[in-house]
Amino acid sequence: MTVSNMALSCSSLLGHLSLIRLSALRTNTITNSLYSPRVSTLSVQLIRTGVQVRVVVCDDVHVNFTVFVRLSLCRPYSSSKVRRGVGRYVSSRLQLLNNKYEKFLKGRFPRFYQLYRTFLEGFKLLFSDANEVKRIKLKMHYDRLQYKDLPYRDMEKLRQFRRNVIKAIPLVLISIPPFANYLVFVLMYFFPRQLLVPHFWTPKQQAEFREVYHSLRARYHRPVLKGLEKTSNRVKDSQLQIHLKDLCAKVLRGENPKVSEILMVRGLFSGPPLGMKRMSVEQMRYISPLLFLTPRLPGFLISHRLNSHALELIQLDRALMRLGPHQLSDAELRQACYLRGLNSNGLEVNQCREWLSQWLQVSSSLKDSEVSLLLHSIVFLSANYPGRH
């Protein structure tokens, strides 16, 4: 048989192929029957470039040819894709069940549903703060930064998170014994202000509790001023003594002093009798509640805590000056004023900015050794604001 005849035979042969059944399972060679009377054997082999077909017409005549087609006999198996698929399925089912549970609570127990949502959002905020604090700590470690070098918002985040953790410690200790968690839930329900951090307060509770805390702080305004008047009798410099008495009298009359009048007595707050480590224990006990610190501690502990919080406060002020007070949002502005002694709940934003500007004028003029005056300025600037000037 000549080559041309063989080619014609192959062409005619392929024209008569009516059906080829291929089946493959983990094999590279497939042999199947062919529905054509002219073909005795057909073998198909998968190769990289396509499918190689061997046709045996008779014992001594066969034809090899390659069909360049792309076959997808099976898809690659990936266990990671399966795991992700299972995870998405489980997550979707849990989300569906959670939505049904929340709908049930909202319809049948609306008050409990509000508490449930508050706690849920509180935990989200708490975990978010924990991650943010972790980021700040890593940044301080790798960049070799000190607390005073941090940006204002990072510094404020660390301060708030530390206070929240300290407040949560008693609750954690109570929950350690077996079955004590039920008692914890009862205590959290009836004493949210004392036991819970602000993340778990409702908006209504936040406004209410801020008023309560400020009223507790404001009780000590008059004792602080009276203590200064009493201490002024021990001042040897007659001019400074007169300025201090006039300053206290002005605030007691319900007037707001000027920044210049406060800075006029700064010399009395760096050493005796009103320096941070030279004040009487009685005066320190009056000042402690202004920073929400307990006065029921030994004198040396009160002195240490006051000095630590005063230095932290002046470092916050310096960081705020670097940032610029105008960069604060309304919520951040109100929080900054509240921390420094002003009840900002009932004030306009412009009033808060004006008051914070006065505070920063005093703070930026003081040295670390004069931070005692900064603590007393909580009373000087906020006792009557926005009253008479």
C-alpha cells in the first residue's frame, strides 16, 4: 500500500468513526470499542500536547496520529479549598442561627435584647482596643519610642485601656471560683457603673454615669480651694500670698480666673508648700477625686499616684499641642475636656474648644516640677465655667 493510498484510507476510516467512548480514572491509557466495521483496534493515549490515537486496520497496517485537544478528565483536588468551603458553610449556618436567636430575643424580651446587644458590641470594642494597644506596644518596641514620644491618640488609647483593665480586675477575680459566673452576671446587671467599663454601657448610661462621676468630683472643688487658702498663710512671699488668696476668693465667688492670674502663682507649686511632693496629705486627699483616684490610701501611695497621673496629663497636653486641638473630633474634644475636669455634656462645641484652649495655655507654660498647679487648675478653670468672667 502506498503512502497516498494509506492517507486516503485513514481519511475514509476517520469519516466512518461514529462514536468513541472514553472513560478514565487515574490512568493514562484508555482502550475502548469502536463502532466501525473497518477498524479492528483503537488505542488512545493521553500525552502532554493532546491525545495520541493508534488505529490498527489489520495486523500489518496501523496509523498513528495526534489530536491536539485539551481534555479535562478530572479537576485537581485541594484540601484547603474543601476546608474553606466547610468553614464558610458552618459560618453561614451559625450566622443564620444567631439572627434567629436575636429576632426571638427582640420580640419576646426587648430589654434583655438591648443588654445583649450592648454586651456584644462592648466585647467587639474591647477586642479592637486590645489589638490597637498591641500595635502601639510593638511600635514602641521596634522604634524604641517612649510614652511621651507617642502621638496623642496612641497615648490616649493606652491610658484608657490601662484604666479599663484595672477596673475589670476585681470582676475577673470574683468569677474565678466555680459557678461564680452566675453571681458576676447579677452584679454586672445591678452595678454596671461600678463594675463595667464604658464599652458595656448603653448611650443613656454613658451620659448618666458621666454626670454622676462629675458630681462626685465637683464635691471636692470647695475643699481644694479652702485648703489653698489655709496653706497660703504659710507662704513667706507676701505678694504671692496675696495673689493666691485673691485667686481662691475669685473662684469661690463664682467667677472664672484668667490664665495670667493662674500663672502668677506658679512659683508656689514647684516647692514648699504646694509642690507635688511637698503638699500636705490632707490637700492630696482633696485632689485625688479630681482624677477619679481613691483618697483612702496611705499618704506615700497617694503622692506617688498623683505625681504619676499629673505627669501623664501634662504629656498628653504636649502631645495634643503637637497634633493641634482643631484636629479633634467633637467626641474626642468632649472627652479631652471631661478628663481635665470640665463637664462637657451640656456645653456647645465652641465652648469646649474655648475652655480647652485656656487649659493648654496653662499647661504649655508649666515645667514637670510645676505639675501640682496643673492639678489645681482643674478647679480654677472648671469650677464655674461657663459662668461669670
